[in-house]
Amino acid sequence: MTFCLNPDCPQPQNSNTASICATCGSPLLVGERYRPLRAIAVGGFGRTFLGVDEYKPSKPPCVIKQFSPREQGSQNRDRAAQLFQQEATRLDELGSHPQIPDLLAHFQWNQRQYLIQEFINGCNLEEELQNAGCLSDREILALLKDILPVLQFVHDHKVIHRDIKPANLIRSQNGRLYLVDFGASKLATAASLALTGTSIGSAGYAAPEQAMGKATFASDIYSLGVTCIHLLTNIAPFDLYDSNDGKLRWQDYLDQGRRVDPHLLKVLDKMVETATGRRYRSPAAILSDLENPRPSYVPKSQGSSVSPVSLTTDSPGPGYSLFDSSNLAPTSAKTEETPEYQARVRTSYFLWLIAFFVGSTVRPLKGLHRFYNGKIFTGFLWMVPGVGEIGGLIDLFLIPGMAQEQEEKIRAKLGVSDSGVPLTPQTSISRVLPKATQDEQVMKLLEVAQRQGGQLTVTQAVMATGLSFERAEKLLMDLAKTGYVDVGNDETTGAVVYRFREL
């Protein structure tokens, strides 16, 4: 079937060999070369179709993107045309990466702009989530390790994607992930990062600063983190947002008893920090943290077996590491040589030297290094003439082990690992807050509008109040019906804004 790309055609389906639409008479071969077969997606800037290249004998598949903005007004259309042109430029620069679709052509035909891209035969992660359900922690880790180098490549070319979400990550039939849809991307220069620009991106996945028109490289990291959390929980981002503390309370929604690597939890939490200063600075930093995590401490009293972590607690205890190449078999406990341990060894040897040179005269000093390392009984025993001399020579080789054992006891008593992670699970105590009434929700919107200078977009309302997108939009529309709010478009960005007449 050949699909007619005239947006006003009432019957766009035509035969496989047709060159002119039988209904509206429009030419069917885009640029006299590419035959559109069926629609794939419809967005704010246009429509996307699966097509074939008629110029090549094998007629390989391709993606045809038609610029056809839905916004009204010449200013909005000019802005949309500019973004469409920018997408072509970004794809031309980034298409050299094997996990970003190639730009095959960009031209104007039949009074419309077109992009022709490489077709990725596969399924996007939004479809995977609908068909197969939640991803496991191992699948999330594999996703991050696969896509983070791609994102680093994009950022190295000074480009911010601004629309990372499950629908824009396609898994090809060979299992490789592709990052697609650079229609919202932005070239990051010192001047552009300093200015407040267009609020572009998908609601729920966009970082708070991006929703305010201040997208940075860290905004892509936030969006990727939210994407992973959505795939891990199968719960929409808006439903995970807690307006009380301004964070995604996503771990509360994981199935009880589900085993997830604690280090992955920490990595994802850091990716979706609200403040950019607490977020990862680059995709490379996340990769480094994933591939070289700090080793977990396991007390000797627990033996060599390692038990998995249950998500019925908030803080990870001793557990398997998803990032350790030896995670399939039990590992023996090994204390990291921390500065405290090294200092204890040095002090112990210093006390041993005092015992060696002075202990024969002042017998209580003979066991000083053992007292220091908690060996009280043998410390007294070493005061006995003969025993102390022989034991002291043996201790010359035993001091590192004594120091390690004492450090382990101290850390176990404090309840922390070598890396400072609490070993004792911290029970999560939650309380159910009463649901806000409609009047309280409206008052919250008024407070936010006052802080925003008397006008709001739906995205700003959602991020500031924690309401769902549908609920915030309904409240704003109800206020508009009463005449209290005027609905219009931002003159610069074209975004729908709600302007409050009185505050």
C-alpha cells in the first residue's frame, strides 16, 4: 500500500505501484524517490511514516518525517520549522554514531519539508513495557551500559537531546539500543545555556529546570533516570512524584520482596536528584560508578555467604553486587584498606617497637600493641617473662591481621561498611496524608502562579504541586471557564499559558 501524505486527503490509501493519489491527485513518491507505506507516529511538528527507497534495487526501508505542525499562527509555525531544520542539522552531525539513525536526506518537496532517516527494525521500550511488563535490575543495568556511551557522544557534540523517554529508545532485532527523535534537541553554547528558552520535552520525563526553559546536559541524565525508573516500576512518572519533598518516591512502589541491587538504587536516585548540583555531571560519571562501585562490607561473623537485599527496607544491607563480575558465586569477606586501617597498622608497629626495646624493663609495655587492638587477655599474658619475648616476635607478622580484625569490630559496632553505607536496615515509616480538597488544590495553584509572575503552563503547575497532568489541566481549565484565568500562547515559545487576572 502507498500512503498519500496530503494531510487533507480523505482516503490516503493507494496501491503499491501508484504514483498519483487516486483520491486527491497528489504525487505519492516523496522527492520522486521515497514511497510512504504507512503512518508510524504523529507529533507536534509533523508526521512520521515507514517508507522504502525506490531508487535502490533492494528497496530498503526508511523513515519519512513530514513537517506538518499542528500549531496555529505564523510565529508558531516559524518556530516549529526552525526546530525541524535543527533536527536535520543535529542528525547530520550525530548520525556517524552506530546507535543513532543516519540522516539519509533533507529537502523541501511539494511545499513541505522532509527528513529521510535510517529505519531501525525493532520495538521501542514503551512498547516493550506494555507487552512484557517491568524490566529487571539486570536489564536496567544493561540498558544504562548500552545507552550511556551514546548520550556521552551526544553531549560531547554539545547537543542536549531534551526528550529522552521509553518511546525514543528503540531496541533493534539484534538487541542493540538506539536513541532516536532529535526534534527537541538543542545546541548547547555558553550563551544558550545562560538564557531561559523554550520549555520543550515530554511531561513527567523532563527535569525541573528543563520545564522552566533552562535545559542543561544534566537534564538528559534526569530524563534517562526517570525512564529507567518507569521501566523498573511500570508506573508513570507523575504518579511517583511526591510534592511534599519534591522527589520521586519510586522505591515505595517496587513489589515487596523484589530483589534489586542496592548500588543500582543509589545510582538511579542520584540521576533524578531535583537539584542539578546533586545530580551526576556526565554520562561518563554514571558509567564509572556502575563499573567501579565501592565494595560492600560483610562482617566475618556472617561467614562467606552473601544474602540478597530485599526492598522491604530503604537502606541496603550486605548484599550481592550486580556490578561485580563474581556475583554469581559467594565471595569471602575482605576489608578495604581504609585510611583508618592503615593508621591502625602504623600505630600498632610503633607500639610494638616500644615493647621490643623498653618492655623487658617495664613489663606492662610488653603487650601494649595487643591492648591497642583489643587483645586484653593476651596483652596481660605478654607481661610474663619469656612468653612476651616469643609472642612479641610472632606478633611482628600478626599485626596487620589484628588491626584488620579490630577495624571490622569497630565498624560492625557502628553499623557501617567501609564505604560508609549503613549495614542495619532502616525501616521505612510512612503515613497516609489526607487527600487535598479541590479548594486546597486551587489555592496551591494560585500560590505557584503568584511566584511565576501571574501565569502558568500545565507542566509548571504539575512540577510545583505534584498533581497529575490531567488534574492540573482540568483545574486550570475550570478557572478559565469562570473568567478568572485567560488562556493564550507564549509569544516567544508558543506554549499554552494560563494568565491569572487577579492574585
